[in-house]
Amino acid sequence: EQLQRSARVDHLQALPFLQEVAANAEGAFNSEILKVSVSVRGDDIEIPSSMAIDLGLLTGELLTNAYKHAFVGREQGNILVELTEQDDALQLVIADDGRGLAEGDARPERSGSLGWRMSRSMVGKYAGTTEVDGSNGMRVQFTLPFAREHTDKSA
């Protein structure tokens, strides 16, 4: 929907897009039994539409995983989605305050699940990296090389 409403079909503002993904997850998964607050923050970067779709899919997948696995036995929780631009790369962090990984748990980023295979494929498309820390809740960071287009042609 945001792509259709965008003034430029080939680009859109990343934060409003990710806020909509987060709102959709909250609407789909919050219930009387579980209330999770998803906050989105970071740099409001204009990105190519194709990259926005990939970031939206990555975010949606990690939000779904958090709702399914992070808050078992709890009534509430928090998830942070943060997008920043650093050193010609976008860093997308999805972090929750859930149970994290217990000793002996399988590493999710090595999972054969469809969601993690899709995530690895998308990150690989950009020659990016994935870092997972499950020691205090779950924190997943995707780093994707990103060269901002220069629109100043007066030089």
C-alpha cells in the first residue's frame, strides 16, 4: 500500500514503512493473552522500493518469530525495530525482551526453516551479514551495504 501511495514509485521512506509492518504484526498477534509493544525508531532513510520490500519481509519474519517464541508463558513484552545508516550500510535490528536462547538451543540463524532460509537469501542478495545474540532476549542485526544515490548533478 505504501508503495502505491508513494510519490516516487521507485523509492520510499523506510521508517513509516517499517512502522506499518510493526502495526500489522501487533494487529495480527496481540490478544487478550499476550500484549506486545513494538516500537520503531532510527534514521528515516529514503530507500529503493525493492530494498524496502526486503526489509519489510525481514522485519515481518523476525516479528512473527518473536511473537511465537520469545514470550512463552508471559502476558506482555517489548520488541524494538531499529534502522540506522552507518558507513555505507543499513543496519536493521530487531530485538525483544523475551526468553532469548537457553544453553543448548539451536542457533536460529542456522535453522532450515523457510523463514530463516528466506532471510539468509535476502541478506546474501546484498552481500550483507547477520548477527544473532540470544543472551538477553533475542537481538538480530542485519547489515546490508547501501550506497545512497547522489542526486546533486550540478558539480
